[in-house]
Amino acid sequence: MQKVGFFKSVHAKVVLIYVLLILIAMQIMGLYFANKLETTLKHNFTHSVTDRLKLVDFSVKEEMVKSREENDGTLESNLRDILGGLSSGSGDISEIRVIDSHNRILATSDNNSQSIIGQRSAESAVTSALSTSSPIEKMAIDKKTDKRVWIIAKPIQSQGKTIGVIYVKANIETVFEQMATINKILAVGTAIALLITIILGVFIAKTITKPISDMRRQAVAMAKGNYSRKVKVYGNDEIGQLAVSFNHLTNRLQEAHSTTEGERRKLASVLTNMTDGVIATDRKGKIILINAPAQKLLATENNELMGRQITEILGLDEEYTFEDLIHMQEAVNLDFSTQDRPYIWRANFSVIQKETGFVNGLIAVLHDITEQEKIEMERRDFVSNVSHELRTPLTTMRSYLEALADGAWRDENIAPTFLNVTRTETERMIRLVTDLLQLSRMDSREYELNTDFVDFVKFFDRIINRFEMSKSKEVEFIRELPTTPIYVEIDTDKITQVIDNIISNALKYSPDGGSIRFKLTNIDDEILVEIKDTGMGIPKENVDRIFDRFYRVDKARARSMGGTGLGLAISREMINAHGGRIWAESVEGKGTSVFFTLPNNAEEDGEWE
């Protein structure tokens, strides 16, 4: 998980918000306090100046309107005495002037400015007060001291007329200096308060963020599959209750994970050990899961199939779409057969749906039905062949019997022939039924081998001699047999039947003047028997099928020679019962070789020697 930067963390945000809130509150309080204090100081200052100005106004007015006698001083000197006495007791008022109605300065309290007496006043406030007969108050900057001053120009009224103006310049800068000092005190107090606030904010934020950090670390551990850790509960407040709930969630997730993991292992075990192939898709038909049998069937690796369309993988994209498979009710046969062997699978499709009915995917179960199809085909062929094999002699027998019943039995020349044909066909059916019963017993393992140790060289040679003495064709028998005995444990009756079937077929298909070669070889722990004829041979594509039941390369010719088509099938079962193998090799037009092996017990062979 990516580490959270300090300035993006909740810890920093809580401290910052806490400090900002305190700062904003203190600024609001400071602004309000400073504003109110400034207003109050200004009001007190102006009120003090105004009160003293009333006394000046009265004294100046009395001096300007009284009648003068010889012993009275001049107006200017009297006014100077009045102004000097009033301004000397306070440092707030820096200068007081008295201006007559003609805008001429009569007196000033500033000893350094006595030279302006008698001159016209250049102050705009004085001019405005004379013209409007209203007091003028304003804030200005003293050009000499470059400080703020409060100027008052108050008209002197007598009998409804303005006889002059009292011009007052008060040093209001002291008020602002007091405010600056107070603001510095507030700033220092604010800084100290903020520092304490930050320290407290860090501790407060830590009490909030520490449990959250613990839960974050636990969430990371849970994401990695570790459910053993628990979040520490620091209190019984909302965060403490959240920690308790988080621990409860951890326990429930651990139980759910254990259950899910158990089910996953069961499912994985089932999918791994299933003989059927299983393919799961998402809602778009793309493969998200496939087990080993399905991979083996498709002859691909797991990674090659993930994300590909199931219709493409199963070769159904030309006939069906994914939507068709979702609504598919019946199974679909998939033919993966090659020239070498058949390979047929049956696919059953099941839809994965949510409770709302939304299709979430598809599961395809693939079952190998190659053997079933092969057995079904063999069953159909078997029934067809048996029916045909029985129908042919029965039809012949019925025809001859009907002819005899119609009176042919009276004809001494025809009747024996008809009866002989009927007897021959009956024997043929008996042989067929006998062979079928023998195959049935071998299929159900309802037989026992009556084995005995025999010298297979002499045993094989006697059978060859019997056929050589009774053969009806000019066929040469060539022996390639060992001169020393080879003892094997066999059921002589069954092996005799095997050899009889093979030699009979070799004689049937060998032409006059041909030859049959008999070869016996001792190879390690088994013996190899080869019987090779010089007949018509068997096409290459049919060689492996001559041991199938009722299979004939040339059915018409084989049936005319009296064969049932079961001899080599019975021979294969008998050789297999002895633990050996049987097969054939053939070149069309040159002949066929039939091979079979039998186990050779060397220890027993040594005992006989």
C-alpha cells in the first residue's frame, strides 16, 4: 500500500484544522477587540478635547465681545494668555488658534509660531467653518512631525453671527501608538496561544489517528491473508467502538476466509481429480477457469486458453454463439477424432446466475464418450453382423426345406443334395453360436485356463504336421523351429485353437503353389510365434481391424469359404488371457504375417531341462 504523505495525512489535517479554527477565532476576537478599543480610545480622546474646547470657546467668546477700556490689555495678548493657560495643562492638544471672521489669526498657543499672528489662515477647515458656520472635524497628517493629528475648527457664535473660529490641532497619534502596543501584545499572545494549540492539537490528533493507523496496518495485513492481528482499543468512544467493530469484522472475515479456502481446496481437488473436463467463463464467454482434463483434451497450456472465447476453443463458433450456449438445453457432441484414433467428447452447459437472474457466466462439463460411442458402434455392428450371419443360412435352409416340403423329397437325385445343404448350413450356425458363446464367456471372464508346462517346439510342430497331412492345396510348409526344447506354461486346447485359426486363414487365402512359413523365436522372457503366408495380403488401413469381431476384408469371399468372422477375435482373447500379445503385418498382394507372444518362465524352463 502506498505510504501517505505527511501533509496529506489525517494527523496533519486534524492539527491544521484545529490550529486554523483557533487562529480564526482569535483573529475575530482580536479584530473585534481592537476595533472596539480603537473606537473607545478615539471617543475618549475627542470627548476630552471637546470638553476643554467648550471652556476655550466660552473664554474666547467673552474676550472677543466685551468692551475694552484703557486699562484692559489688547485682544491678542488676552487671547494668548487664555490659550496658553488652557493648552499648558494637557499634552493632547498641540496647538490652539483663534481666527476672526476675516480669517486673520488673532492668537496661537504655540510659542514657536507667534510670528503667524496677524496673518491670514491658510487652513481649509477654518475657511469651511467660517463659510458654513458649522464645526469642522477631520484627521490629517502634521507636516512638521509627519504624525496624525485631529483638527477641529469650531465657529464662535455671538448673537447669531460668526465672529471667529477656534482652530484646535490635537495629537491623536498617541491613540494609535497605544493601539499598536496593544496589537503587539495581542500578536504575542496569539503566537503563544497557537504554539500551545499546535502542541495540544498534535496530542488530540494522535488520539484520533493512532487507532486509525492501527486499523490501516491491520487492513494491509488482512489483505495479505493475516487475520491474527487485532486492533488495540484505546477507549469507549466512537473510535473505540469502531476498533471493536473492526476486530469483530476481522474475526468474521477469518471465519469466512477459512470457509472459502476450504471450499476452494475442495473445488480444486474435485476439479483436479475429475476425469471430466470443466471450463468456466465470465458473462462475456471468455474462459476464466479450466482443469487438467480439459487442457489435455484441447492439447494446450492453461495460459494459452485464458481470456479466449469458449465457442472458439470448442470449435463451435461456426454453429453457435455464446448466447446460444446459454440457452442450450441438450448436450453437444464434440468430435476431436484424428486419422489415428477416434476422440469424441460430450459437452453439457450450465449457466451461472445471480439471485436476480443476471447471467454471470457459463460452465461447460466435457465428458469423454469415445469408448461409449465405440461400444455403441460395435454393438450395432455386432447385432447387424449376427443378424446377417444367421439370416443367410436360415434363408437358405428355409428355401431348401420349402422345396422338400413341396415334394422335392421324392426325387432321389435332388433330396440328398438339399438335405446336405441344410445340414451344412446348420453346422455353420452351430459354429457361429458356439463361437459367440465362447466369446461371451471370455468377455465375462467365466472361464479358467487349464495350464501345463509343454515343450512348445514339439507342440507347434505337431499342429503344423496335422495341417500339412490334411491340406487340400499345393502349399509348401516351411519350418524355422529351434532344435532345443522351449518349455512354456499354456492351456494347450486354447492355444491349439489359436494356431488352428491362424493356419486355417493362411491356407484359405494362399494360392496353389504358395507357401506358409512357421517361425518360433525365444526372446528374453517370452516366445514369439510367426505364421506368414503368401496370399493376397490385406490393405494397410485394414490390418489392425482383422481381430475385430465379424470383420472381413473381403466379406463375400470370406463368407463363401465358410468363416464366421470370429476366429481371430477369439484368438486375441485367448492370447490376452495367457498374458501375451497378437498382431498382424501385411503387404497387399504379397502376403500376411500373424505374430503372437507367450510368456516364457525361465526358472520353470530350467527345471524341465
